[in-house]
Amino acid sequence: MNRIVTDKDTAAARKVFVKTYGCQMNVYDSQRMADALAAEGYVATEAIEDADLVLLNTCHIREKAAEKVYSELGRIRGIKAEREQAGRETLIGVAGCVAQAEGEEIIRRAPVVDLVIGPQTYHRLPDVVKKARAGAKVVETEYAIEDKFAHLPGQQAKAVRARGVTAFLTVQEGCDKFCTFCVVPYTRGSEVSRPVSQIVDEARRLADAGVREITLLGQNVNAWHGAGPDGREWGLGELLFKLAEVPGVARLRYTTSHPRDMDDALIAAHRDLKALMPYLHLPVQSGSDRILKAMNRKHTAAEYLQLIERIRTAQPDIAMSGDFIVGFPGESDADFADTMTIVREVGYAQAFSFKYSPRPGTPASERGEQVAEAVKNERLQELQALLTKQQHAFAESLVGREIDLLLEKHGRHAGQLIGRSPWLQPVIVDENAGGIGDIVPVRITRTGANSLFAEGV
Ligand code: 5AD
Ligand code: SF4
């Protein structure tokens, strides 16, 4: 910083630009960080050139994610230099899982960075920014003992800003599963569940701000547990029933789940709770028992299929979604064929598939038998072709059907509204169908490339 900050400067609204990479939990965290900074006088901007503070909320789950951050920092270096030449303060911060994993290394590799803050310490962000404004390079990646959620603005009525009719709500963070390919247990720490009262309060505030659909988030969301007001230990199933009672909340979802944590109460919620949408993201990663064991997933392919059978018995309308990894160390042609088989057996409405990417510090990255890049590419293509076919088949199966649509926003073309189906698909309807925030019955008329078209009924 090459100028003196005056009282006048501090009083004027400073601008923060937040760029989010990775999962929905990062989206949630970015919003809470923006809320925390709003209390310090920062307003959000969409234009990076105008920002006094640039925050990259990063993801470390696969290789390219971190590389993208470093190349973005290279680009930002130019913007910062230009702004500072004009005498404008410009702080650069890296948050999220790359911040947690790399710590000080980020500042060594990208000296343009002023502050590095890990996901467990976001409630300290205003303080960290103050120190950075005073000229210090700040790295804050210790696991905080205090409860970050209790200190983040989600807890203060006026701080919750309505950002639409759907919202995320983090109920659980961290993971104790230690799948051998995954960095999450290291970057997000061990499993922590937020208390029921905190979650219900936040849901109430969201509903008061106009939110109709809430997606509960957690790295292992169905491992959520807590003391219920009835004195019993609650699981996610019980929590969902409680949240459905919050006035204004019409729809509930949760993500991401681990097959080992789908208990009876949660399956019962899919059967009995109308507000719980018939859509389940339940990653299996591989269809081969040998690979599942090497991944430390703690279940077999047959157990996963039996579980889906039970869930479909409870809620026949449920659409399945999943995650897959191809080219895990030691994956043979036969193992990959097992993955293709399980995909055929389940039939997914939606899925995400990835090439295995060795993550530093994880057990799988140290194994021999790494699969050649060309083989990974081939397998990924084959798997994605099948998953795309299934996704289209699912969309086609809805044509002619009457469904409930939550109207979310205006479409790209005048006269159109975009809503969300119970199965998370974007659906385009005529604006006469209703108002934003309404849930209206519509009939699906045809499928588009990534959306459905419908008419009011
Ligand atoms: N390589 C490839 N994919 C991974 N995932 C997690 N770690 C890795 C990795 N090292 C995928 C898993 C997980 C999703 C969020 O990302 O499929 O479910
Ligand atoms: Fe990673 Fe496995 Fe935990 Fe999911 S369950 S976050 S894949 S370690």
C-alpha cells in the first residue's frame, strides 16, 4: 500500500469481489463471508476492477482446481498493480480448501496475496482484513476452537440477505470417513454438526427473507446428528421433519450423502415428508468391490444396490444422482466394467464423473499402479456417454407429466420464467404461470438441451 488511509476513506463503502470455486458449501461460505464483511462496511461488487478486496474461495478436490487459482492470481496481479498505481488500495485474499491445504506456501508462490484464510476461521475474516489493511501478510489456517457458525452473520436476523427463493444452509461440516482418494478430511477437518436450534433459527430467517426451498449442506450431510428438543439424539431424518414445520419452507433437499449414513429415519422421511424433494445425491464412486475396498468406502456394490432398492420402495418417484471416479490406482478393465454395470443397474437422473487425481497427503496418491492418463480419458468418455444417455432418458420420461414447479427467476427471453422441478431440473414456462416464489402445477411439454419446457395447467 503506497498511500495513507484517511478517516474519509474508511467511512466510504469499500468493495469486495468474491469468486467461488468448487462445491455448494463454498457458495454458502462465500455468502457468509460477504455478510461478515458487510458488517465492516464492505459492499459486494461483480466487477473485479472495482474491488478493494478480492477474495478467491478455492477448491482443492481435484488438481485443476488449485491450478486455476494460481493462474487467476497471475491475472489479478496485473489488476492490483494498475489499481495501486492509481493510489487505490487492493487486498488479495485466498480462502477455502486450497488456503487450508497450502497455507503460507500460497504467499510464497503468489506474493500478490495479502491474506490466506481457511474454512474453519471465516468468523475471523473482519479481523484478518483489518490486519492486512494495516500492511501485514496474514495466514489464518489454525482450526479454531470457537464455533465459527455461532459467530458468522447467519445468526443475526438483519444480516441474512435474501438472494432468491432457494438457499443453502450448512448443517454439518467436515468428514471422518477418510476415503483414500479424498482431501476433505484434511482441508475441512473432522465432522462437526451444528445444533438444532441454530439450524432452525437460520431456516426461519431464510424463510422470512422469502426463501421457499432450502438445501441442507454438509460434506457428509447425512452423518448430521444432534440433541433434539425432545431430549433424544436426532439424525438428519428428524431434523428434516422439524424444518418442514418452519412457516414458508415448502421444499427441502440435502447434499452430499454417504451410503453408510442412510438410516431408517432418513429413508422414512423420503416416504412421509412431502416437503422433502424426491432427489438423492448418493455417490458410489465405483462399481467394483475391489476398488471400493481400496477407496475405503466401507460398503460393497451389492450393499449400495440394496440400499437404493429400500429407498425406492419408500419413495418410488426418487431420482438418483451420483459421483464416479475412473482410473483409481489399480483399476483394471474388469473393475471399470463393474462401474458401467452398476450405472446400468441404478439408472441415474444426474451424475458427476471425474478422472482420479492424486491429492498430496492422501493414501491413494502414494500407491503404485497409477492408471495411465489415456486410459482414464477413455474410461471417462465411455462412462459419461452412458450417464448422459440416462440423464436424457430421465428428462424424456417426464414429457406429458404434470409436476409442481417452484418459480425462481426470469428467463433469458422476455416473457419466460425459470423454475425448478422436484428433480432439480431447470424448467422454462410462460410468465403467466405465476409469480416468483410460487409453486405451480405445470405440464412438461418437451425437453431442451439442459432444461425442460412446460405449460401452466
Ligand atoms: N480425484 C477425482 N475425483 C475426486 N473426488 C474426490 N476426490 C477426488 C480425487 N482425488 C470426487 C468424488 C467426490 C466428488 C465431490 O469429487 O467423486 O464424490
Ligand atoms: Fe471425501 Fe469420502 Fe468424506 Fe466424501 S465421504 S468427503 S469422498 S472422505
